[in-house]
Amino acid sequence: MEALIRIEGVSKRFDGHPAIDGLSVAFQAGRLNGLVGPDGAGKTTLIRLLAGLLTPSEGKLRVAGLDPLTEAPRLRDVVAYMPQRFGLYEDLTVMENLRLHADIRGVVGTERRQTFERLLAFTDLASFTDRLAGRLSGGMKQKLGLACALVKVPKVLLLDEPSVGVDPISRRELWKMAADLVGQGIGVIWSTAYLDEAERCDEVLLLNQGRALFSGPPGRLTAEIAGRSFLLRGLGAERRQVLQRALKHPSVIDGLVQGANLRLVLALHAEPPDPADLGAPPAASLDPTPPRFEDAFVARLGKKQTGDSPYAARQALGTAGQVTVEAKKLTKRFGSFTAASEISFAIKGGEIFGLLGPNGAGKSTTFKMLCGLLKPSGGTARVSGFDLRSAASQARGRIGYMAQKFSLYGDLSVRQNLDFFAGIYGLAKGGAPVIARMVEAFGLEPYRDVNAGSLPLGFKQRLALACATMHDPAVLFLDEPTSGVDPLTRREFWGHINALVGRGVTVVVTTHFMDEAEYCDRIGLVYQGRLIAEGSPDQLKAETRSAAHPDPTLEDAFIALVEGQGRDGRAA
């Protein structure tokens, strides 16, 4: 069968540096093709080449039988492209955005009416046609972006990380939509940082530094590491310390927290370590577990995780066991709309608390009240003993905050950003040693004079964490801190968080990535402005265990708990 997309010896260089390097691969019609790789691997560059938005430095491209260089007008009729960032007009309504894209694509008359009816039903946006795009939830924005891309039925659909910042329920809906399109014979290219998504694809292209490390069914790559994945069970509260030791063991190339357990991947031909050698409790056991695509991905990249962090050697805060963050009947109203209603919980020092919920559920509102970024309409929020109503400035001095989107000053250098935050935190006089320590600890020296906006994504994250923690906060708030980053960067980040928690720092995190939520000691699940469930990841999974799901994932538990609520937010 003739390939829908054929790439032969394609390279793309920027200032002499190859983003794509001699790539040759083919994609078939009616297939869901995953595009994965670490940050900077060339995923977005490849998608933009296929969309005709970039010109190859060398090599040949054929997309649906067309040359993007010489047949660009015809290519636009058969290729739909949804960029990584929301690219629609936020001050236009859902329908106005659809009309604009229909005008651009020349969809008029009866075809336009039928297309709108089909797309609004397909995306379940029919009830929101008059809502401004900027006021849609994250999942609804992605659905609108997909609808606008499909105003003219394409042969090729290019999706650049469409599920970033989208909750698990909306992610599943997007996947169902993609599967429906594949069933119609459309070739879908889905770039993703979530490797559980890649595992669902028909074919996967794994890129690294612009080159193909693997191309084929994901199961074939996963099978390469059969017998090398293990669960270290029965660790409980000691799992983070055991993980740090496990990552330094010569047999272990990768490890991460899964509830009360650790998931470990061994080096090729390595013997499993004795749990006692890792400092595990006597009752702990190391058991084989089926490999995942993510295990194989990390193994193929060949970068051993170490778990090292500059925070590991810092002095303990002495807050373990003390309540450091407390919400009592916390409520926020915007006019007649109640975004958060009487939410209560308490978090102790040295604990990671995950605040989870679907897009628009009220978790971000709750999070911002706890940070002091929003004033509650009712109830109280206390951080390190300070009431955020009456002693907000004292409370903020004990808080570190890392925003969902990179929120540092992009036009200032790394050093200037660090200087600025040192001044904010009152470290101006003694800030130089602190800044020097942060630069050295996070490997920022080569980028000291580089503007923050042009840093590689992993170094942006390092800088943001350095700025948020340079004043040694007792409480660290993380708002979707690893949204869209690759698994290697995510592991490095959580190595730092584990080290901070080991010192007694309290961490409050929001995330849509359920593997990341496994790191939490407890999770509070918010839906329709209320706290509907609270407990450890393993407790939430146990609560939703059933004959249909005897061993549910945390994503399964999330969806079951939310769908178990009625339309009014009460248990169904």
C-alpha cells in the first residue's frame, strides 16, 4: 500500500544545528501514528515540515502524494494542523471561530451548515456556541481547536501535543475522537509527551536529536525489555528514600514512585538487587511486572537516572508531623457562581498533597486561595500558622510558587531573574551566595547571561524551581509543574521534589498527569467546586476496584470517582 506520508533523507537545520537529521520514515493512511521523544527531539519541527510551514534543508517529503514545497495550495486542502498552543481567537465565541475557519477554507452554503452540525455533535460543543473561546476549560479549548482543524475533512491530521493541560476525562474523549477519524481513513500524527498515549497508537516514531531511534508498533519496543521491569512493594512512607538509593544501584537504570511501591527498570543482563541492599523494610518484596512503553522509551534513550538533587544535603526544616497548610470550609464565589464550596483539608510538613480534578472543577481556584492569589469569599486558609486574610504578607514569605506556564521574565537573563527574586524575598544583601549556589546546583552557569525566554524547556523548569525555592520556603505550591515536558525532565524534577520533601517541605501540586500524582502522599479530588474524595493514591484505587477493573490505575480511579457523581455533584 502506498504510504500516505513519505519522508526520505529529510534534514532541517537552524543556524547550522540540525533539528531533523537525515530522517527517513513512512506513515500509512487510516492509522494513528504517535510521535514521541525528549524535549528538543524535533517533534514540532517535523510536524511543521509536514504541514508545509517549514522548508527542509535537504531531502524529500510527500504528503498525500503532494510536495509541500511546490504544491502548497493543494496541500492545505488535504492537511489539517492543530498547533501545540491554543491558536484560536479567545475574544471570539465558539461559533465565530468556526465561521472564521470555514471562511478561510472556503466551506460555504449547505456544506457549511452540515459541517457545523457534524463538528458540534462530534465535539459535544453544541451547548457552548455563544461562549467566548477564552472562557472555555482546557479540554473544551482542545475540542474547539480540533473542530476548527476539521472544518474541511482532511486526509492527514497533524496534532502537536493536543492533550497537554487536559484532564484524564477530556483526554479519553480526545482519543475517542481521534480513533473515530482513523476509522474514516484519515491518517493521524499525534505528538505527545504522555507515553501512555503513545502505547495506544498503531505505530510510534521515537525521535532523539532529530534522528529516529525506533519506528514501528509500540508493543515491539516494549517487548525489547521483557523481564527487566519490577515493582518493589511494601515501602509505604519510606519509598522516596529507597528510590534515591535504588537509582544509585548499578543494576537500576530507571525508577519512579507508584503509590506505596516503586517501579524499577534494570539494565540489560543485570541481576535484580536485594531489597535489603536498597534499605527497604524487611517485609518489602521485589516482583516482576509487565513492562510499559515508558520503561522501554527510557531504556532506549540510554540515560541512567541518578536521583541527585542539590536539596538532598540541605538542613531539615523540622516541620514533619506539623500541620503547615489548612483549609477550613474554603469558599469562592464569582457573582452568583460558586467555584469552590466549603473545601476543608489539612496537610503536614514533609507531605505531598495533590489537588486533582477535571478542567473547570474548582481545583485551580482552591489552589490560588491557598497561595494567597485569590481572596476567599468564605472560610479560612492558613499557611505555616498565618491566616491568609489577616497575615497574607507573613504567609507569602513562607511560600514558594511555581506557575503552570513559564512565568519568569523572558527578556531578562538567568542571572537577572535570580537577582530579581532574591530582592523580592528580601535576600538582596546576602543574595549573592544563594544565587551562586542555585546557578551551580542546577547547572545554569552556561546559561547565566542567556535570556530566560530562549532557554531549553528543561532549563526553564530548573530556573523556575530555583527562583521558587531560593528563600527556603516551608511550603511549595506547584501548578501543573511538568505539563508537556518529556519523561526524563519529569523524573529530574521529581527527584528535586522528593529531596525537598525529605527536608520537611510541604508540597501542594496540581496535575493532570496521573503517573505524576502517584508521587503524592494524599490526593484531594475536586469536582463541581466540592471535595468529593481524599486519600492516598492506593486508597483511591482500592475505593474504585470492581469486577470490571480488579486492578484500576489512578486514571481509572479518577474517572470512576468523577463519573460516580450526579449532575448536581452528589453521589449518583
